[in-house]
Amino acid sequence: MSPLLTAIATLGYAKRLLWSLTLTILLTLMLPGATWAASSLGLNNGHLSACPASNNCVVSQNADDKHAINAIAYHTNREVAKETLLKVLTVVPRTQVIEQTDNYIHALSKSRIFQFIDDVEFYFPVDEPVIHVRSASRVGESDLGVNRRRIEQIRLALRDLNI
């Protein structure tokens, strides 16, 4: 076989392999189905929603060991902490704040390649100097640790800004 035909055959194989891997990853992430529902967002009696059973969520309130993450402590007043968090969120890649009240922020964060959406929530209780957090993928079983890493990066950015 000529070198040109060998190169073309190899390229065709590589494309098929890449397509198969992409499809496998998508099916793995999306099956057994969506874990997200609009009713799982927001506050309910001063608490963020619990995580579903899947491994693609972290929450700082009433969580089991698999989904638990620490709340973000702050040492300034609540309004300064909230404004600082909003500034940090403007530099988190592919993240957009879509809702905010005096004690709650909801942002969407998209994955780079497949554009999967994660819901990222922050709750500022009146009676304690912490920001409770919840970050959850809308689909799939696993996020490969993305939601936990995102919250920890936000925690570090806030710590660097001395809140």
C-alpha cells in the first residue's frame, strides 16, 4: 500500500475512533438520565436543596459524606461578602449570574467542550458569617469532580481577597 493510502486509512480510523470515544463519553455522562429539576433550585426554609444520589453535586447544608463541602466563611459584613463573590463570579470561566436577591445568588456554569450546564447556588444566612454553597450538574451521573473544584477555586479567590 502506498504511503498516501496508508495515511488516508489511518486518518479515517482516527476519525472513527474519536467519534466513538466522544459518543461513549456523552452516553456515560448522560445515562441513566437527567438528575436535574427546576424544583431542586433555590431556598427552602433557609436551606439549599439536597443533592441527588448521583456523584455530580456538592452542598454545604445537610449533606451526606459523598456530597458534603464546607460553607465559605467570611470576616467582613454580609453585603461586602456578597459583592466580592459577584465580582469573583465574573471571572469564573463560562459562568453567568442569572438570579440574585439579598441573600441568594444563582449562577449557571457551562462546561467547555460539551456545554453541559451546572447550577451554582450561594446562600447568605442572616445569623452566621458564612456562604452556603451548592453546585450540581443538570445531567449525568458523574462530573469528574468539576463541581467540587469550582467551589474550592471560588473559596480560594475569596480568601485571597480577604473577605
